[in-house]
Amino acid sequence: MPLRSPAHRPRALRAGATSAVLLALAACGTTPASSPAPSSGTSAPPAASSPTAPTAVPTPADGEQSASPRPAPTVTPTPTATPTPTATPTPTAAGSASPAPAPVTRRKPGWALDRIDQRTRTLDARYTVTHQGQGVTVYVVDGLFDVKNPELGGRASVGLKSGRGCALEDGTDHGLFVAGIIGGRRTGVAQRARLVAVGALNGCEGGSGDETEAQQRARVVRALTWVAKNGRRPGVVNLSLNVDAPAPTVAAAVQAVVDAGLTVVASAGNRGEDACRFPPAGLPSVVTVAASTRQDRDAGLNHGRCVDLFAPGEDVDSVVNEGLDPDRVVTSEGAATSWAAPYVSGAAALYLSAHPEASPAQVERWLVGHATRGALRGNLHGSPNRLLHVRGL
Ligand SMILES: [Ca+2]
């Protein structure tokens, strides 16, 4: 597949009614794939976010279907999720880590980094932060990926070796792309955060095919349980995946991670439906992230009262394997909440590097309270009008 395919329309990869774990990397059928805007040194954008919702299990031959129509939901409409609290009052002292570091500016970043460090829409071709995630560990609960990729700056390692990676139709590695948004040296929000790969998937399309729905969930639960037991504070857990039905075991495992003091960030999901129905989106104490576009519009994916805030999720830059692109950085096409959540995870790492003792509730309160209000235009489908903002630590 050509890496540059501006007219590429993402194709559906999702499996049929048996799928339980959906990677949140949908393409929004209503969102035009805008032309890629390579940032400095980046190149060749493959359509990184092709599938509407590839599953953790091998996908049957749905690869040819159009992504536009929402697949008939296999969801059981029984939201176990409760709305995520927008603010939790636990003002314990979240001590400052160190003397205020000097701001660091990256020039010509991708539009997403450029956007989240400023309140206004007109981009200034700069991404400036003071804290950079130093001292913070971000757990990427996802398909396993190559932690040696130079773009991860030697800061990544494998925590739980379980299952295998998820390579999207165009070759983009899902977990790697997520990790690159969190902490890639050129594309990451938090360029000094540690990244830990926690295996929670077993492929995502056309692969193994031998895991049942229960096995998929069990793998996600196992990954979360590992984090709850082994996760280091200050820490953040990124979940760019969703379950398409109520899942008490997943909810309990997520809560155990929060109880262990780690901040959990989840994608809202990509069906264009109520995010509350796709845990871990909307679970208590989880920061739930919807995707916005370069034009500050709702990307049209999951939405509603369970969303805490928006972050960029369309045409974003991140890391791929060298075999896919020699520069290892590409711009995705289409929209995906898989790509939006890691911007918030990176932001949580920035905050925790300034306030290492902060509780998950405090981190969430900062993320939500510090977001830019009223920046998003158009119909938000019931989601709050808040856009991630990272300056001012
Ligand atoms: Ca900027």
C-alpha cells in the first residue's frame, strides 16, 4: 500500500458480532481525510487509522467493507458505566517536584501538539512545555510493540509480555503509534516520560483468530491486574481500547489500577455512539477522551456525558516502524479516539512530573479544569466543550 494516499478512505476491519475488545482507532465516516501536514522532518503519511474498530481477535474478511456506515452494534445497551466525575475534591498537597524547569519549545510540531499548548485556534508552529514527564511512567496497555524504536528515545520497556502486537491494515503498529503520541521524542506530549508496554491484545486483524470473547477480556484484565500490582507511581495508564458490552471484570480491574494510585485514561470509542456503553470509557475515575479535528470540531466518534474532554485525534503525527517509513514518523489519516487518549495520557504525565504526589482524582481535576472551554465548534453530540490544554504547569 502506498504510504501517501491522500484519497485513502479507511476501510473497516472490525470483526463480526463476536468481537469484544475494540481498538479505538476508528475512522469517522463523516470526516474528510484532510491532507496530511507533515511537520518538520516527518514524511509519508500512511493511513494510520484505517479501521473503524478492529478487534483484538483476528478479523474475518471484513477488510473490504466501507468504514462509513456504523456497523450494527453488537453492544448490549446496558451501561455499567457511570459518568466520570468532572472534579473530585481531594485537595491534599500535591507537592512540587523540583524547582521550575525552563520551558522547552519544539518548533514546527504536528498540528496536535501545536494546538494543545495554546488557547486559541490559530497555530503558532510551536509546542512549549516546562515539565516533560520526567520521573513519570506511562503504561501502554495495548498490543505489544517494538520498544527499541529510536523515536522512543530509549525510555520504553516491556512490562508484561502477553499476546502480540496489533498491526493495522496499512502496517501501522497500534501500540507503537499510541506510545509515540505519549512520549515520542519528536511526536510525544511528554518527551521524557518512561513508557512501558503492557500486552493486552493478541493481534487485531486477520491474525490468530483463536481467542474467544472471554479470552480477549481476560487478557485485558490480566494486563490491568499486572499494572495494579507492578505499576510505579507517579504513573499513568493509557487504554486505547474499548469493550463493546458491560464488563464487570474489566471495570473492577480498572478500579484496582486507580486504587493503586495510577491515573487511567481511556478512549471514548469509535462507533459514533454514546461512550458510556463502551467501557473502560465512562467508568468512574477514568478520564474519557473524545477525538477532535484540526478544525476544532468533534470528529464524530463516540460522545456524550461520559466524555471528560476532547483531544486531537485526526491527522496526527506519531511513530511507526522503520520498515513502514524510514523516517519512523508519519501522519495518520482519518480520526480515531485511539490517538486522542494518548495526548491526554501525555498531559497527565506532564502534570505528574510537576506534582508527583497527585492522586488520580487530582490529575483528572487538573486535566478537566485546565482544558480550554468553548474552543470546539459545531455539534458535540452531548460531549462537554473542553479541549485538552497543557500549558501553565
Ligand atoms: Ca502552539
